[in-house]
Amino acid sequence: MRSVLVIHSTQDESVDDRIRAMANDPELKNVSWHHTYFILRGDGEAFSSMRPPEFLEQNQDVILRRFSDLAESANPDLIVLHTGVAFYIAPSTVLSIMHSLKQKFPGPTFAIQKGRMFSNVLTSRDHNVRYEVNFAVNRIFDQSPEVQQFVDGLF
């Protein structure tokens, strides 16, 4: 991979630490990193009038445009979805945005982190949500062993 765009849930200190770890990993020194977020530091004020899932749903177009602008300028080989709190609280909205991004940028490989939040969504939701999430994940993301191994090493 030459250029990787990582889409994180939130812009916060723990994500900043994760980004520094990626940048400082000697095995990844030749990767050009690009990072973006579903929820920015400045978005906190919006949560006084709406819940985070509503914020994500109502701001899908803004979020997609932010992701698209960065994908356009970065020209990534790989786009990775980190399945953090945004995915946990609004999996359908997050996957809808990712599906739209893939339609706009069919060239890069799309990958998904299958961590704790991903597992929690698949085990704690009703059957219809699990089916919808699995269907969308299978349609959007490359889940080959090589890609999953790379993504697993990032987080």
C-alpha cells in the first residue's frame, strides 16, 4: 500500500494516539497516511440539541463530501473504516456513507476493521440489523485474508 485513508469515528485524544502509532510503525514507514472522522472535535455543540445517531444521519451529505474531498486529493490505494463508536451507534448510516463513497471511488480497495464494536453490533442487534450489516459489509469491503491482516495490524 502506498496511500491509505483511514476513516475514524471521532477526532479525539485516543484517535490521535492511534494515528501517531501508525505513523511511527517502522513496518509502515512507506505509507502515506490520510485520516478523517465522522465526528469532529467541533461537532460537540450539535449534541446539545440532538443525539449522535441523529447527528450522523442528518449530516450524511456533509460527512460524505468531507470524505470525498479527501479521497479525491489523497488518491488512496486503500480506504479503511475503523469501526468505533460511530459504527456502533449508527451502523446503517455509517455503512450508507461508505457505500456512497465506494460508488464515487470504485478504484481503491475498501477495508473494515473487525474489532470489538463491530462484533458488538453483530451480536447485540436484532436479526434484521445483523442481516443488513452483514449484507452491506460483504458488498462494500474487501475481506480477503491479506487485506484483513493489514487492517488488523493497524489497530
